[in-house]
Amino acid sequence: MLFSFIVPVYNTSKYLSECIESLLCQKGADFEIVLIDDGSTDGSGEICDGYAQKNPDTVRVIHKENEGLLLTRRRGFKEAEGDWFICVDSDDAASEDLLESVADAVSRFSPDMVMYNFLYVSGDGQKTKSRLSIPNETVFQGDNKLYIYEQILLTNNINSVCLKAIKRGILDIDRDYSRCGIRNTCEDEIQTLPLFTNAQKIVFLDTPLYLYRKRQDSIISVSTYEKWKASLICFLKTEEYLDKWKVPDELKKRFYTHSVETLSNFLQWVFFSREPELEKPRAEIVRSVSVHPAFKRCAEMYDKSCASTKYLKFRIPKIIKLVKKQKVRTLWWYYHIEKII
């Protein structure tokens, strides 16, 4: 059984060696490391080549034009030869026990996917455990996969592809993602949906086997208009799975309500950002939100009894009403007064 570590690389020379070294020291199963250089300009490609020259039987390098994280990772899946895939971002690292623990779980449980916990690593090296709280070696299959679906629909806790060892048979390797409209953000969500659908058995290891580096300049840490557009694409794609997964009506209502709350957070960013950061004028952004199918669907399905807090139960209906009427100035005042209060 061969495991393939898939590592998309783009301008992470500062962290790349630490990432690769953490993979080279893995034990417990045969593995390869596939480094996909997405047109790096900071010397990352040369670092990859250096490791391939020193470890020709283990490390392979693919150099390509810059296409973004989603298509770079997909290229890695196509090129990899493993029976199982483990994704690692090039500014992160793996615990020394990652492969051994995953291989052991595969042997004992015969799953289609192995999920595992992780640690946050701050700039000064401090490590803190994630918010994931699932009993060790919990097996999800049949009816109890509903818990997995609930986590996907209402949180971001298990979306990351980097927190999963994926059996080749459940991965849609030949699917074309080039026209999905997503490049560098929300790409985990768009790939996770078919994975959880296809996996008949999933086992979770409550051991921090992945080291996620918290960077203020990382893609997921920065709000942008591109990120908002990608989140709308993910919403519409996720909505398609509500019936596929036979999600109960109560969970559907919670999903739509949670999505409106996310929309409110985006608009808050819009009204507190400087104009140069927005890419488009605020009035145009509000108009585009008001006519978008995702907003219309969420506004229609919103149920205040499913609101996350009493405060949001009061706040969200007002924002929906103002967005529908495209009251840009009123929204501006609302968000700013809200901040003062």
C-alpha cells in the first residue's frame, strides 16, 4: 500500500524545507512526496528540485504555470501513484506520527477516509489544539454520517482537505474543476462535498497529527471580494447536497440561517473597509448581493428560531430587509452605530 503526500507549493520558501523534512521522516508505510510548484517566484521551485535530487526514490517535482491552489492540488492527485492521498500545505508540517497512525487506522478499520485532529502553530512557535472535539476512533457510517454533514453545513471545522487521508477510490480524480470559478479560497469546501458523499466509512483520530501554521497574510485570514464570490459558489454547490444527503428539514433551516449570518459578516467587512480594498463600490456590491440567487434563497428560508444567538435573531431580519431594498447608506449607519453600541 503506497501513500502519496500531495504538496502544492507557491512562494513559501520560508517554510518549505520544514514542511518537506517533516514528511521525509515519516514511517509505518511506503510513501512518495509529490511537490507541485505553482509558478513560484521566490526560490521555492529550486528548493523542491534540491530535495528531489537528494531523494530521487521518494520526492517528485512538477513545475507548472501559476493556476492557483485548487488546480495545483488537482494536478497532484492526477500525477500521484498512491493508493491513499494525504494533502499537506507547503507552509504547514506533519507530526512525525502522521503516516504511522493513518496506516494503522487503515489496517484496523478498512475505512475510505481517515480524519485527524491538528495543532495551530503561532509565529513564535506556540502550539494550541484545535476546536475539534470528537471521541478518538469514532467511526462514521450509515445514519451517523449525519454528524459529518452537520459539521460541513454549519461550521468550517472539518472542511480542510489537509485533515484527511483519502482513499483513491473515493476521489473524483478526473473531474474538471477549471471552470468552477474558484482559485485560491474555499477550494477545500468545493472538494470536500463529493469526498464525504463517496466515503462509506470514515474514522476520526483525536490525535493532533497535522501542524497548521497561523499566518496573518494567509489566504484564509484575509477578507476579499474574491473570497466572497467563492463562498457564494460553495453555497450553491453545497445546497445541491442537501437532498443527496437526505438532510432533515430542521438542519436545512439551520444551514440557510447560518449562511445569512455569514453574509452579514461579509457586509460588515464591506462597510468597514476602505474603498481601495473593495474592488467595487459599496452600492454595486450591495446590489449584486441583493439579486444573487444565494441571498434570495437564504432570505426566503431564514428562520430566526435557528439563529446562533438572541442578538442575531434581532439583527439578521433587519439586514435582510435593508439589502433587499438596497439601502446602502442605511446599512452603513446601521453597521457603524452597531459598532459603537
